[in-house]
Amino acid sequence: MRLPARFVPLTAVTTAASALLTGCFSSTGPAEDSAAGEGRRIRVAMMQPPRSGLTPLSDDAFKLSRWSTAETLVKLNAEGDAQPALATEWKQSGKNWTFTLREGVTFHDGTKLTGEAVVKSLTVAAAASPKPRILDGVDLTAKADGDTVTVTTATEDPLVPQRLSSPQLSILAAKAYDGKTVDPVGAGTGPFELTKVNGTSSASLDRYDDYWDGRAKAPGIDVKFVPDGTARAASLRSGEADIVESVPVSQAAVLDQDLITEVPMPRTNTLYLNTEKGVFTDASLRAAAREALDTKSIVEGVYEGRADVAEGLLGPALPWAAELRSTVKRAEAGDPAGKSITIGTFTDRAELPEVAAALQQQLQKAGFKVKLDVREYANIESDALAGEFDAFILSRATVLDSGDPAAYLYSDFASDGSFNISQLADKTVDKALDKASDTAAGDARRQAVIDAEAAVLRTDAAVPMLHERVIQGDAAGVVDAAHDPRERELVTADTYVK
């Protein structure tokens, strides 16, 4: 049941956002596609602007996926099982996985999908620095032979198909790799062609009429990046946007509830504690921080009941996790004795600064002295990864890349993980993570994942606080927008506006 939302005067919200909305969706294409009779271009308000020029080797890949412009060899169904996409079938032989490519696929520049094109995309990703996180701990090579591509790993890997579903391993035309960075403009295979990117402000896509799986119903997509949550919500209410992603919980209550969709998602809001230097190298003080947190009050106060209190790193979007989880024995809490700590977080997700303020009060009450450092994500990520904070608050997707949480756990908590904000280096954790990564898909793998979660939780390097929900706004005329817990889909070939 939802708790009553805080009252926010509509006039105040509209006034605060008006300057940010003026002219934000001036279409670059025809407003109507009368010949097709399929409505107008779809106006989308996105939360985070591109961080790396929309290269698929970064988290920007998920924007390309959500706009249906870049595709992968494999996609995932709702259960996380691998399904055909640009590849129609695959088979394993030891370290080798052979994928058969779909016939009749062309890139947006008119060139054909070939084995060589696939090998180019995968090879660039495997050699990137840093690697796409789905390849953490994986040595991958690819070789073309006609209409097949063989992917080889250094050791047998049961999750190669799931790995290849990651948007960071999208297959692009050769032209995308001509420059110093990967440029996806006009280089995808999806139903919409990315035609223009205006820095961190907007992007435009047009329907690609030669799409292999049939013509999209909408003539195009106009994207505006609107980091301010109040402005995103106001754009839905005012009719400036058709689809609004990541509606802040503080704004959801003041919108027409018929336009709001709320879905439990595999995303956990976690307090990462620096185990390498500073106050939290002491396990007893990490335990003290954990015991100081009142996460229920944060769910009720900051998230207005539109989230779930965390029992572990994996939440209700993975129902099997709770069934397999057992009690974890942790260190006893020590005395903070007025020790000073700095907590970092970012403004891009509207709730996080409020969470930080709540944690500051709770930790100060427990005896810590707490300073906050809150910036835009693009300006704070490098410092977080370098271990510049005693603690960091992060909203983190737990199955974003492969549909399997082992990759997230490895990335965030392995000694050589590429997103190890806690700077954790623990042999017991590494052993558990390796076992989870190596176990074949199924019940045994799920148990190994929960065992790895328990190994991480024992260290108190990360304190899971709550599991978020997708809150998406769709205007009344929007038909068949995707509501994807993994945040891989948003506008599909079937989406249009009446």
C-alpha cells in the first residue's frame, strides 16, 4: 500500500520547471506521418545525459537500447533466458560458442550484417579500457566463418549468450569505429536510426524502413535529456513529453495516477563503505554504520512507500533470492568516537541527496561526524571509483547487463572488479564470486549467487538499504511503451502516439 504523498503545490512545480521545458521538444522531423496514418514522433524525456558521447562501450549503451537503435546478438526474456536477436541460434563446445547470424539484416548505413562486422564490434569491446563490465574477468575473442561467429573464452563460460545480450556489446556498422571513439550515429540495426546528437541536451532518431523485423509504427523519436526530476514530471503533465523515464517519487503523487506505471526492479540503493583507507578499514566501524541505519524510515519518508526495504543486495525482482537466503553473521559494532567521514552521492537521481541527508543524521546520532559531497554523476563517478570517499550512496542495477546478478556482484565486489567502489579485496569473497560465475545456469547457480552475496554482506563493505521501483510516465495517447524492470527497453517498434 502506498503511503500518502507529500503535498507539492502544482503552481510551484510548474513555475520551477517552466524555464527548463521551454522549447525542449521542438521536433526535427515531421510532426505527423499522415501517409502512414500512424501518429506523430514520440517525445521522450530522459533522466541522465550521455556520459561518453553515446559510445556503447559505456553505460550510454542502455540509451541506445532503450531507443531501439542498437541491437545485440542475443536478447533476454522476462525470466532472463537468452532468446534470438541478431543471432538465430547458438551452440556450445567447451570454450567455444558458435552463433548463426540472422539473414537479411542491414545496418542503418545500408551495409549488411556480416560475421566480420560482428567480430569487429566484439573485438573492440573486449579490448576497450575499461572493458564493458559484462566482460569483467572474461577473456573473449571472436572469429567469423561465413554466416557464423565463434566466440571463445579463456575458460568455459556458461553465460556467454547472456553476456552477449548486454547493450554494451551492441553490434554496429564498420563506420562506427572509424574515429577515436565509437560513434553509433547511423550505425545500428534497430527499427530507429540515430540521426543526430546535440551534446548532452538532445538526440533525434528516424524510423528505419528497412528494419529486418518490420517497419516501426512511429515515424521517429525526439529525445530531451532532463536531469531535473521536477522538470521531467512537469513535462508529462504539460504535454511537452509523451514518455518520461524515472519519475521521482516526490513528483509521482502529483501526477495523474492513470499515467504512472510502477514496477519492482532489480535496482538496489546501497551504502558502499571504503575498506581500503580511512575510517571504514575497521570492520567494527563498518558494522557500527550498518547498525546506525534506519532504512524503513528512508523508504517511508524519502520514497513515500514506493520502494522495498532491503534484506540483501538482491531484491524482490528476483523472488528466488529471498527463498535461498539465510542469516549472515557479521562483525560486532565498535564505537565511532566522533570519527569524521565523508559520504558522496549524486543529484541525477532526485532521491539520493535526500537519502544522504537522512543518513547524515542517523550516522551522526550514532557518533560519527559526517560531511556530504553531492554532485552530478558525471562529476563524481571518477572520484568514487578511485576511493576518494569514506562512503558512497549508489542506486545500482543488479542484473542490468546479463540478466544474471553474478556479473554485478563480480563487478562491484571482486578484487579486480571494474566498479569496486568499496575497494574490497577479500579472498573469501573472490572465491565465492568465482564459483558463482563458473556454475552452470539453473538452481545451482542461483544458490552460488546467494552464497556470494552472503560473503559480501559478511564484510559490511556494502550496506543494502532499499530496492527501487521503476516509475514511468506515459501520456494518455501513448500505445505500447515498454515498462522494463531491467531498463533495456522503452520505445520499441510497436510504440506509437495516437
